[in-house]
Amino acid sequence: MSTTNIFTPFTEEELMPKEEKLEVIKKGKQFSIGIPKETCLHERRTCITPDAVQVLVEHGHEIIIEAGAGEGSFFTDLQYSESGAKITNDPKEAFSQDLILKINPPTEEEIDYMKPNTYLVSALQINLREKDYFLKLADKKINAIAFEFIVDEYKQLALVRLIGEIAGTVSILYASELLALSNGLMLGGITGVRPSEVLILGAGIVGEFATKAAIGLGASVRVFDNSLSKLRRLHSIVDSRVPTSIIDPKELSKALRRADVVIGALPRLNMQPIVTEDMIMKMKKGSVIIDITIDNGKVIETSELTTMENPYIIKHGVIHCGLPNLTSKMPRTTTKAISNFFLSYILNYDEEGGFENMLTRKNEMKQSLYMYKGRHTKKVICDRFGLTYHDINLLIF
């Protein structure tokens, strides 16, 4: 029996079957986490509690916290230290870690402390930013994630919702305080006394929780929004106890004249305010306006950014509060809520092999970035500041 020689470029060894190689996801310590002390807007919140630090340290992470970072939320350096964090007096050390968790965006000086390719997770507050902020981050080749863009697996803005729930409730509690200060009115209804009128602009998460808080205190509430589906959703949540309306200038103007408290809870990014100065001039003297979403654009034309030191201004006899960090008035509750979110957020990415692995696998992770290795990846930011837009799906695939 004759054998024919078959030419092959492979050796006999190369043609032998081999075991399949599967990717082994690296677990264990993925990154060091820096928690700097907040320096802007008299900020009292922080991103992480001592309990969360303990869990992260047990999972192999190194946590570097700047001394005094938790004081505003009534957490001491000793509590953080006993939980396993390293306390540093040098902000440069906190900013030179692999992952930086912050409430407010870093200042230009703080950006200088950061290493190239660092992951920065903070709020963006786009209305308070300048173009230079983005250019400076780009120079450092930073990977930046904004609270406002963090999406969960259900396509929900998870952190925006969480902070919005607190902001809605706090807005009513603080409005009640200001109303008592301005004209001695109590927000709730007392037997035989007409309840105060609360007007809420926006039927999203902030509007929903503001409505619940106002109803709970016994106020008479009315909600305006341009989305019928949001109004319908709110209507069903509060058992149809609240009259709702589409934003019609004539109807809105009448409601504003009767209102004791106005809550602005509609982001107006690159859009005109809904409530004009003329409408404000016709409001009752001593009434209160809280423009919650001022860091994403004004709902009320006469609103101005205010600070924790001077939380309100008076225009046309109406109190205006424009705190971009209103939840900082309840710092411990807000810190606990944000910390719970970030604990699960970090552990989830840890399980999957770190941020870089998640970027290639999960679309919602890509959507939370507004900068990847120094390239601007959010169209809304690029349009506003005249920056070059890069599609994140073409950078990571």
C-alpha cells in the first residue's frame, strides 16, 4: 500500500490537539482608591463611610483618605483609620491613586496632582464648569465618570435617582424652614387654617419625592411638567391626590401668584428658563423659590447660584435658594446613600476584573464616561464647550 506525502507547513507537534485556553479574570486587589477632602461649595458630603471602607479593605483594596474628609458628615479620621484606611495630610497623595472618588469635580490645582490614566468619579455640575476644566483633564489623559451619567443594568441613572430622592425631600424641608423665616407660615395644614400652596415644576424623581414630602406635611400641592407620561406616573404614585398640568404659561402664571413655595426640579441644559422675571414680580411677598437643578440650567430666570454660607437671596420680595448641593444640608444621610451605591459599584467591577474589562463588556459602563484617556466622549458637553467629540464605541470595542 503506497503512502503519498502531503505537504503541510505545520509540524506534527503543531497539529496535535491542545487544551482550550479560556480567559481567567483577575480578582483581588485591582486599584488603590483616593478620597480627597472636599474644598468647594462648603461641601459636607463625602463618597464613602467607614463601614464601606472596611468591606473594600477586606477585598484587597488600599484606601487613602485625606485627613478631615469625613468631618462634614460626622465621621472621624479615627473611624476611617480603624476601618483600615490610610489617613494622609497631603492632598497630593489622595489624588495620586488609581481611582479617585469625589463629590464635587476637582479644581484645576487638584487636577495637577493626578496621575495620567487615573479614573475620576465625581459629580460634573455642567452649569458650573468652564472649558478649561475639560482641557486640563484631557492634558492629563484622565478617564472621567460623572455621577449624572452613571447608568445601571436597567438603563436607569442610578446615582442621579438616589441623590434626587434625597434632594426632593430636603427641598421641602428647607422650604418649610425659609417660609417660617420669611412670613411665619407653617407649610402643613392645621385644622381651620388654609394649608400652604406648593408648586412643583418637574414630575421626575426629584419632583416625585418633593411631592410626597409636601403631601406628608399637609401642604396643598400642584405639579407642572411637559411630559404627560411623567405626570401620569406621578398621578398614580400619589393616588391622584395632586392636580397636575402641562406647562402652559397662562396656567403657570396663575399658579405662581397663589404659591407660597416653588420647587424647580426640571434640568434646563442649554434651554431657556420656564419661569420669567415678570411672573416672579407678580408672586406673593415672602414666598420661597428653591431651584434644585440650577447646576444643570435654571428653571427660574431670577435664580442665582448660592452657597452654604449665604444659601438664599431676595429678589422682588421673593426668597430664592440656588444651592447646587442642596443634599449637603443632610450630609450624613446623603453620604450613607452614596457610599452604599459606590460599595456595590466597586465590588461589582472588582468581580468582573476591573474597570478596563468592564469597559469592553458593558455598554452602560461606557455611557457613564465623559472622558476616556483624555478624549471627550459626551456629545452634550462637546456641543456646549466647543470640544472635539469622540464616539466611545469607536475607542473601546
